[in-house]
Amino acid sequence: MRSIVLVLALLALVLPLSARAQTADLAGVIAQYRDQIEKPSRQTVEPVVAAIAATGPQGAALLQAWGDRLLGLRKSDGRLVIAAPEGDALHLTDAATGADLGPAPEDQVTLLRPNSGVRGLISAAMAGSALSDPDPKRRAEALEALSRKGDAAQLGLLRQAMDDPDPTLAARKQRLERLLTIQYDTDPAARIAAMQSFGGDTSLEFRASLNPILTTRRVALETIPADANVADELAVGSDIPRDAAYAMLVDAGLAPARLTPQAERATLAQHIVNGMVGGVPVIELGDEAARDRAYTALEGQGLVQPAASEDEVTAALDRFHFLDVYAEPNADVTAAARAALRGTETRIGLMQAADLSLDALSLASIYFLAAIGLAITFGVMGVINMAHGEFIMMGAYTGYVVQQFISDKTISLIVALPLAFAVTFAAGVALERLVIRHLYKRPLETLLATFGVSIALQQLAKNIFGTQARPLTSPGWLDGALTFNDIVSISYIRIAIFVLALVFLGLYLFIMNRTRLGLEVRAVTQNPGMAASMGISPDRINMLTFGLGSGIAGIAGVAIGLFAKVTSELGSDYIVQSFMTVVVGGVGNIWGTLAGAALIGFLQKGIEWFNPANTLAAQTYMILFIIIFIQFRPRGIIAAKGRAAVGA
């Protein structure tokens, strides 16, 4: 019983002493780093944060307040205080001792405002203790801080807090533990196992954990140590330039500076005595070897600074090995890191190909949507309509006007699509009745006339809407992208355009193959005279067909305007691709138009991938390829059979 009392008495004496010692330490740290606390810098504040964290619970409270921007200076005496909001005032606590200082008005305290970089360091320093905090939000914040900046000490703290009631946080802890194991564990086998556990993981954080292991430094050594983890031995002249290799030796103090011929001649000229330089007659100094002997003699006499002649440079380069050496000393670890990175790069390459394919598919759907109307007017009717792009532009502007009256973006889009069809259908019918009907079977005149209409429509759009781009805003549910991983993603707008293109493909096939209008269109296209004798009006069918193609172009304009700038030149950006799509695919066949759009979309994206900095060059190469393609297959990918082939 007496022994227990004695122990309790000792604890009663020791614990207050320990608390006072920690307070004293914290007060000393605050005094030492006061300037850094008041005006912290991301580059120099890290040791300050570490010193405060090492003082114990009161230091942790100070860091928490600092990170939450609740640390401040009391104006009356400059004391560092923790200022907790309390109604309209602040409740102050002494930051060094934890003593309650009571309430104070807000204007009596100057709160410190550390930037995000400093706060990140504070979060990382406190992360170890926060990993087991009862609050899931604090644990999540601690994991986030560790993922940005972890070290070997925090790896141990993380392993002690692996059990977590939240399955999501438990999985994050396990992943972070493996990442930190790769970087900081002292056991090579554990690091290798952690790398292998990721398989072909393509995340940035996994690749970032491997990069420091595979970092190399270039060194020059006379003898290669047996335990050196050599990444590559460099051959002078091929892997590393001769001058660069010798510069390494000079910089490392392993060889004297190189002597240039000009400097050598100037130095020798300064040491001519009685017609001799270093025992070599001046008359012989026209020979390089004689100059080297003279300079070496001057070196031996201490009259000039040591310098390397060409022969000495060659000898030094032959004597040294030039190596790229891993910063990681363990060869097994670097081998595992290389293997993991190769697997990752392979998967990244496949994913980049998948992402490029999605981009190409979305571009092909845009071209197909823009070209469906042209496939009707040009592919079916044989009319070269250079104003087709302006019908696309008219559709986009129709969508913009609708959004000026209907604020709800979803409803405005629902209204804009049929209205754009109606507007451009009417414009197409008017163009056909007023111009094109008089120019059938005269393709050159049709081209020139519709080109003039195109210019007129562009100028009309400029007069009405101005030259500034107008916004056509997509609904909120089309914002963002469908993301599969860090590499592969596609925007919801492009997905919607792809679906819309499929809808219009189905609609076109239905009209042409399952309706009376489609039957009459095919009849007029194949034999207008016979169709007229059976009571079908070719003029009426031509008018409706041209209107249908123009109306579909208007709907394409609304879709394209959701992601492209709506200007008077919008249509001209797509008219060339639309014609190429129809011609390359095969005139008179909707499946050919689909194939042409796919070919052009994938070809353009592929060329841009090889030459990403110059999209104009990519378009030029694409046009050249298509010209060559048409030389070998002038009727397109899917050629029409018979007099004409419409629909499927």
C-alpha cells in the first residue's frame, strides 16, 4: 500500500513538471520562430511546423488553430492567442500555455492568414494523430494531407491506424500505405511487394511513387564500385559528347580545365625568354606537339596554371567511366520499379488509344450529323449546295435566339431542335423554289449560285447578330464528362451528339425505306419520267427532299453550337468536311456517308496525334490523303449500284 501511494505521489509531481516542460518548450519555439509564425513562407516554414508539433498537445492545438486561421495576435500586448468565435466576439486562449484569456472584440485581434501551401504543411504534420480521429471528415483530411506529403515517420503512424470503420477510408488507407511503403520502407522485399500489388495501375500517384526510385544522376568514376546501382554506362562520343564528358571531370575537380589553342599561344607568347619557351625554341612552336611540350615545361616550373592538352584530355577520358547511377541503391528495387512502370506505360498506351478512339468517334458523329442533310441534297438529288454550311449556322442561331426567351436550358433545347428544323426546312424550300429548281443538271451554275447565297446568308447573320460569338449553353445534365480513369473520358455533350447522329440515321432509314415519301424520293431519283407518269410530282419531291436535308442541317447546327462558337462562319468550318464525308463514303448511300464520317474523323484525330501542335497541317495532310484515296476509289467506300441507290 505504501508503494502505491509513493508511485502516485511521484506521478503527481512528474506530470505537472512534464506539462510545464512542454509549455516551456512551446514558448521557446514561439519566441524563436515568431517572425515565421506571423509571416510564414512555404519554402522555410517546414522546420517551424515540425518544432511546434514536437512540443506535444498544446503545440498540436496551436497548429490546428493556425491551419484553421484561428491563430492571431492580441493588439494590446502582441500575445499569440487562439481566437475561437463566440457570438459576435472571440474567446481567447494563450497559444503557448493554453491559459484562458476570456472574450475579446474581433477588432482587438489580428488573425494570421497562412496561405494554402503553409496550411498543407500543417495538415501533413498533424495527419498522424488525425488518422484515428473519431470524426470521419478529419480522417479523410489527414489522408489527403498524407497523400500530398508523407514521410517515413508518418508511414509508421498510418500502419497503426489501418483499422477504420468506414470501408471507403479503410481502402484509401490501404492504398496510401502501399504507396508510402514503396517510397519509405527500409525493407526492399516490402517495397517490391507493394509495387507488384498495384499491377498495371495507371494512376498519377502510383507513377509519382516510382519516379524517385528511377531517378538517376550522372557521375564519372575511375573504378565502378561493386555495389553501384548502375542504370547505364555511357560511351564518350555517342551517348555523351566528348566536351560534355570532360566538362564533368573539370566540374568535379578530377581534371584540369581544357587548354584552348588560342589560350595556349597567348600564354606561350608571354613567356618567351631568349628565343625559348620552356626550353623549346620559338621557331618550333608552329607544331602542336612542341607547343604542348613547352606548356608542360612551364607548368612544371610553376609559371602557368595547370591545363590539359588534347592528349591529356584523351587520356583522362579513357581513364574514367561515365555512368548514370540510380539514386536508389538497391538494384532489385529499381528492377521492380522499371517492370512496374513498363506495365503501367503499356496500359497507358492502350488507354490513350482508347481515348483517341473515343475522340475520333465523337468527331465522326459530328461530321456525320453535319453531312446527313448534304447526303440527301447532294447524294440523292445531285445538287451541289455550297450554302449547306449556312443552314447549320442558321440552326445554331435559332438555338441561341430560343435561349434568349426560355431561360430553362433543357426546355429551350427541346424547343430549339424542332424549331431549327422548321426554320431551315423553310429556308431550304425557299432556296430550292427560287434558285435551284432553275439550275437542275447544271452543276457549275448551281455551285456558283449557292456559293453566292452562302456569302449573302453569312453577311445577313453578321448584320443581325454581329461578329461576336454568341453563347449556346447546354443544360446542366450535359456538363462534365464520362470519366473512366485518369486518361479515358468523353464529354456528355459529345455522347449526346453521338446518340443524336444514331437517331437521325435510324430516322433517315425509316423515311427512305418505310414511308411513301421515301418511296417517291427513290422513284424520282432513279427515273423521274417514269415516276411522273405514275402520278408522282418530281418538282414536289425535289422540294421536300431539299427541305428535309436543310432541316436536318439545322438540327445539326443546334447540336454543334452546344460546344462550338456560334458565329456567322460556323457553317464554313464544316462544309468542307461534310462534302468530303459524302464523296469519300460514296454518293447516294447513307451507309457510305457513315463510313466516310468514320474514316475522316479517325484520320483527322490520328494525324493530330502525330502532329498535335499544328492542326492546320493535320487538315492539309487529311485532304491530301483523301485526294489520293479518291484517285484509287473514285466512287467512294460504298459505291452506289445501278442508276442510284438510296437508303439502305
